[in-house]
Amino acid sequence: MSAPVQGSERRARHNGGRRGKHRGHEPGESFSRGFAALGELALAGVQVSARAVDLATGAVLFSVDDHVVMPTASIGKVLLLIELAARLESRETSSLSLVDRTQSDAVADSGIWQHLAAPSLPLADLAALVGATSDNLATNVLLRRIGLASVRVRTEQLGLKHTAMLDLVRDHRGPDDAPQLSVGSAKELTWLFSALARGEVVDAATSKRVIGWLSLGHDLSMVASAFGLDPLAHRAPDHGLLLVNKTGTDSGVRGEVGVLRGPRAGVAYTVCTAFDDTDLSARLAVLDGMRAVGRDLLDYVH
């Protein structure tokens, strides 16, 4: 899966992830279980891309094809939250500005606003819904207000070349629609969450606001299933652990990017998978593999 590399990597802005030869960093002994689990998935036909770095040193703990552009489903909503947070911090708009939902925004699946009676919500509340439940309706309303073009400009300003939000959320994608909600590389996404944790995305206040929304996230079904945290309440340290993450789920897609801090260390990580989701056993195998990575991350920080 990768060639051994010794030493640590200087903490710096990402290089954008070049295409080319299959490259990666073989893990130290503490990450051998998760690395082996991802290898088994790859041998079974699952496309895997992953990366983990130490927050303090920037050292690459392991990587698997982290330069490959993968479908990332709802992970791309983080880019929308960054643009909204930057506007709120610059006072271009108020966090209390009410926005109406319309029929054209309607979409099913994740989120709770579609089940609520309130026809309007403040911008900050919509962002909280996206952070907590990856709310699809709230996402579409925010995109209509913020504009997908503005999200793309912000993404480019951050230096992201292989990570993007491509479209609004749709119940069905036609031939004229973008094939994915978002795409990204594990290398860039890991850098992005490292930078958010350090307060370096746009500015410290913007980063803090985005981290606050993401800290509400309820989905601990993938990598984070290994951490033993309460899915509905983990904003405060629990047994010394503090997690901020964002997941992405679609047919044949499971991905997670996050920051995990513990008593011994902190890590930023990304695991993205694409697979044939025609059989439940295939999906469960992917989730087991992601959990194995989570166990290694837990051992490293705790």
C-alpha cells in the first residue's frame, strides 16, 4: 500500500496532493492494526484514502493514498460553514438574520429541520443544525443565501486544489447535475482540520466559530465509534478526550475527518472510502475498518 518513510514531516501548509505514483507513509507500530485493516479493505476492492498527523509536531503518523481525490459527501459542508463564519466575523451579515425555507430547498435524509414546524431560522441556528446533524435542508438554505460560487472562492483562497463543494444537496442526481455533493483529498482535509484546530483558517475567530458548530456533531458511527464518547453530548472533555469531526455518507461512500485530543497527544485524521454498497456485509466491513483506525488513534492520544 505504501513505501516506508522515516522521520517526521515539517508542519506546513499542504502541497495540494499531486497525482502520480502510489505514495504514502507506512505507520509506526502503534498504527499497524488500522493500517492492516485498511489494507484488507483495499484488497477487497474498496477504494481507501487516509491520513493522520500529530497536531503538535505535524509528523505524519500514517497515510494511504492521501493525494487521491475521493467523493466526500457531506464533509464538503465544512467549506460552507467556513464561508458563513467568515462573513459573520466580518459583520457582513448578522448571525440572527432570519432565512426562510422554500419548496425548492426541500430535501430528505439527514437533518431535523424538515421535521420541524418553524418556517424560518437564524443563520447561526442553521449552521448549528449542519454541524450537529449534517442537516440537508439547512445546507440548501444556507447555500441559497451564501452562494455556491462564494464557497468556491473561499475554498480557493484557502489553497485547496483537490477539495471542493460541488453542488447543493439533491434527493436524486441527474445527468446535468454534479456527480457528487463534494470531493476532497485526505491530505488536504487533514490539513484543513489541523488549521481549524490551530485557529488558522481565515482567522482565529472564524476557526473558533466553525469548531463550535462542528463540536455539536452527532455522528460517531465511523472512526469515532472507537472513542467511547456520547454521540449526543461530547463538547466537554470525557476521560480526557475531546473530539471535533465531520462525516460524509452516501451510497457507497463513508468518510470522516476530525481532530482528537487526549491526555498524551492530539491528532488530525481523515479516512475516506468508496465501495460497492450492494451488500450489507461490505458496508459493515468498511465500518469495521474505520473503527480499527479509530482504536489506533485512541491509543495514540490516550
